[in-house]
Amino acid sequence: MAPITVKISNSSGRPIVRFDRKKFPSIPTGPTMVRCGARTVALDFRAIAVNTARATDGGPNCLGDVLRGLFGPRAGLSGTHHVATLDRVEGEWTLSVAA
């Protein structure tokens, strides 16, 4: 499977992951374990975006921390153009800064 391009955007000033499910139907649905840099968290894939991530079941939303760890403190803010790739290799999903 080829990597899926996703955009880092924001909702109410918080960074989120946006994607085009019609273009990339293989994007998971619901909570899915994803390696994001040095962390593995459960990203909750919805219709067109991920707006929550949890390091532990029922834990606090850590998506902002995860995305700022990858893209810096301005992750997803207006005026930025952050793009990531979502890829599945040997059964493991990963989210990485796009080259």
C-alpha cells in the first residue's frame, strides 16, 4: 500500500489530522494504534479527521502533544502547511512528517 497523504489543520486552535476518505478508502475507522515518532497512540479516525489521540484507554486527549512533537509548536495553525504520511508497514500504522 502506498503512503496516504494527510494534512495537519486545526479545530478551535487545536491541531487535528484531516484526510480525504473518498480518495484513500483504506484509512482506518475508529480508534487505531499508530506510531507517531517515538510514541504509539490510539488515533480515533472519524469521517474526515482525527481530533483525539489517547496513550492509554480512557486517558486524556494527547493529539496536540503528538502533533506538536512532530511539527513543532505551530502545528496546524493558520498560515502553516504541515503534511504527513500515514502508512501501514508489516501490519503497523505510522504517521510521519512528509518529506
